[in-house]
Amino acid sequence: MRHSTLITTALVLALAPLVALFGRMTPAFGKEAQVAIVSIVQGYRPGTVTVASGETVTWTNEDAEQLHNAVCDASCPETFTSGPSAPKGSVGSHRFVKEGTYRYHCELHPNMVGFVVVTAAAPATTVAPGGATTTTSPHATTSSSTTSTTSPVVPTTEPTTTTVVPAIAPAQPTAPSSDKNDSRKIALAVSAILLVTALASFLATRASDRRRA
């Protein structure tokens, strides 16, 4: 009993750092707005949602009596549909790209109206060497550059000889090691040690059981 408890504890401790490490490495997914289709009278809830360009809106039919969907014709910045009219529990979505205001309706019930407001995507920010940050607008299409020309200066007097004592350059600081790499190495090392311990305990238990038999 004691051996099995030790093995279980060792396995849990060995897997915990790996689970935490996997959670840090899992990428974040994009945002998604949720809209419920309640009924013919109440329509869409919420009636207006705001998303950024590139994000998705999902419609879910919660009306137990009617078929519903969401459609938008050529009057919108771009046409879309959540899919065919379907009963309760059906789900449809659309990823919006073009900015603007979309006035959509139900295909079978035109009196049901909703709005989607699509704004510009957030600008991408990059960190340049030296710590400087650069923000790039997704709508920037042109760039301008300025060139300056300096005329050389002609000396009018004889140059004098000057002895310059070379300065002692300060030692360059050593780049710090990456904390993420260190934490991953430590987690993997601890996991390996605990797994070896669990395996040794398991083999010792099997050997003890055979001797008793």
C-alpha cells in the first residue's frame, strides 16, 4: 500500500511541471463574440456587437419554436450568412474582415434585425534592438524618407597635430540568460528525476511481491 502511494505521488509530482509548461506554451486564440437568437419578438441578444477586423461572431438559435439564422445582403460592407435557417441548438459563425456597420436580419423573419460593428484591427507593436518600440498601422501603405546633403568644409588654416589618448572602453555587460529557457530546463529535470524515482519504486514493489509469492 505504501509503495503504490509513493508511486502515485511521484507520478503526480513529475507530471505537474510538464502540465504547467504546456499551459505556458499553448497559444491564445482570437476573440469571438456570442449572439443568442431568442425569439421572433425579442430577436437577437445582444442586438449590437462590436468586434475588430479579423474576429468572429457566432449565432446560436435558442428559440424552441422557430427556425432562425443571420444574413446580410449587398447593403453591408461584405455579404455573409450564418448558415441556413435551422432549429434550436444550431450554431453558425462568420469571420469579419471589412470595417463598417452590418445590419443583418433573419432569413425567415425580416422583422428580426441585429447589428455588427467592425472596427480596425489593433496595430502591431514590435520591439527593436536596444529596447525601442515600433508601432505599425495595418492601414499604412506608403512611407516617406528625407535625405539631407552636407557640403564639405574646406579648412583655411594649416591643421595642427594633436595627440589623442585612447579611452578605455568599458567592459560590455554580459547578456542575461533567458528565464523561460532556464525554467523549462528545471521543470524537465525535476520531471525526469521524479519519473526515475517512480519507476524504481515500482520495480522494487514488483520484486518484493515475487519474493513473497
